[in-house]
Amino acid sequence: MAPVPTPIVGLIGCGHIGQFHSRNLRGSLRSELVPGEYVAVCDRAIERAESFAGITGAKVVTADAEVVFATPGLNAVYICTETAEHPALVKRAAELGLAVFCEKPLAKTLNDVEEMVTAVEKAGVVNQVGLVLRYSPVFTVLKDMMSGPGLGPLLTAHLRDDQFFPIRGHYGSSWRGKFDRAGGGTLIEHSIHDVDLFRWLFGEVERVRCHTRFTSADAGVDPGVEDVAVATFQHAGGHQTTLSSIWHALDDRPSTRHLEVFFEGGYFATDHDFIGPIRYQGRRGPVEEIGADEVLARYGKIAGLEGELLQLAGRGMYEDFAFLECVNEGRAAFPDFRTALRAHVVVDACYRSAAGSQEVDVPKP
């Protein structure tokens, strides 16, 4: 990829996840470790876009994405809208030669995801997906610890991922209850993070067995937007792992992930999906723990970060900093659309398994 000018960024979609990236963009640019300007914001609710502009100082404020795309000098765009709108916006960005950061899931259907991958790769634009667990210090350190000698074969792992149904509360995403706008429920919308994490930590998934349930009593939630998904993954290494993904009505319970991993001679666990702590036990001796500060310090060594960059990582901003840096340097970003495609292939296999009440093969890369 040829280098592009200083990142000139627009953001489309000023909801909950848009707020997260807007904060990170501002923090990254204020650090002056990467150049750039945050110039345009867009939301169908113009008052939300105006609120963003009041904080960011964005000069372009609109309810029309085409106005963002027409912003003079724009060379990068964040797409943080509801899932159903991602494909058209990504294709438009690619057509204009813009670097594009798109939130997960990329699209409602596997076919749409494949078309989006083709669009950004054919255009040769920098592309990144919001699979934020790839920038999680705790999972990066955990992966490093699991590569240590003497653990023996991996036996199994289980992840429980739960949060309250995100149609209310601070998420306020009523569209997530609509099948035609979300494409599914907790599995595709939330646990595509977990599927990507399982591939990263435990290897390619070759077969799946999945069960889904729709139990929601909330008004406005369509059948097909499952609130329970339980999956067993058969990995290329011969081991099996399991995932339980749950959307509940415990509104005062935070979004949590609990992961346990068993090797023949080792045990690892964490209840936090960002900073730690991590519990571990060897073949002999008690369970030990490394706290959040040590997790972050180890992450810095693994990722080659120190000083202000490590501080950005500790505040959850490094995902967006990395995208801006890749735009500025004209190099490939990660995780890219093709990485996300592999997670979508597994999710699609899970839904096919649930629909047919049988184990199914996952197509190979």
C-alpha cells in the first residue's frame, strides 16, 4: 500500500460504540504520537451528531453519510452504525479509496461479509474491524503464558459470556432486537468477539455443534434474535472448547467474561476481558495470581509498548491508535476484514448447526 496523507477522519454512527471510538480517537490524537484530524460526525439523530461535534470540535455535522464522504481531504472513516447498514457504507468508502474501520459484526450474512472483504481488498484500502479482544492485555498475556513449556496438551477451555440484553440501559440499541437489522442475537452481535478469541487462542475451528434459544420477554424483540447460544468447537489440534453466550435481564450486572483453560499440566482462568487478573496453577502447588498492574507490564513487553503508548493501551485506546498509525503509514491494519470473515464463517456454521440440530463442518480458509 502506498502511504496516504495525515489521517483526516470522519465517524458515522454516534451511538454507544461510536462514543467509545470517538473518545479513543480524541485521546490518540491528543497524545500527538500520531498525526491526524477528526473532522466529521454523522448520525441519523442530528442532535447526537451535534452533541459529538460539541465535544470533538468536528466541523462537519450531518445526518447524511454522503456529506461525510464528501468532506474535503477525508481519507479515513469509522462506521459505527447498526449492522444492517455496514455493507453499503463500507462499499462506498472502498469505492472512494478511504481507509475504513468498521465495527463488528461486519454484516448480517456471510455473503455480505464476503462482498465487503472483496470490496476493501480490491480497492487496496487500509481496513480494520472492531474485534477489540485482539487488543486486550489480559488475553495477550494469557496466550503468552499458555505457550510456556511443560504444560502438556491442551485439554479443554470454556468461556461464559454474559450481559444484559443491549436494547436498553447504557447501550440503548433497540435495533438489536430486530432480526432484519441485526441478523441474529447474542452469538453474532456479541460473541463474534468470542469466536475470534477462540480461533486466536486455541486454533482454527473445524467442526461445531450449537444450540440456540429465544426466551426474551422484552417487547420488540423478534424471534430469531437468540438470547442463549451454547456451542462446542472442534479445533484443528484435536481438542474441544465450549462457549456459553447469554443475554439476560439482570440490568445491574455488568458485562462479564469468565474463561477457564485446562492443560494436562496447567490451569488458567480470568474473570476480566481487558486488564486482569489472571489465575494460574502448575502441576504442583497452589493457584497463584498476577494482578492488573503486572498484566499491563507484561503486555507492554509482548507488544513492544512503553511510556505514553502503554498508558493508551491501559486506557483501552490502543485499538484506535493502531488504526490511525496504519492509515498514516499506509500499511495493513489488524484485525482486518479477512480475519473477521473467518469468525463469521464459524458463526454461520453455528447457526446452521442450531437450525439442523446437528454437528456441521466449518469450511476451511
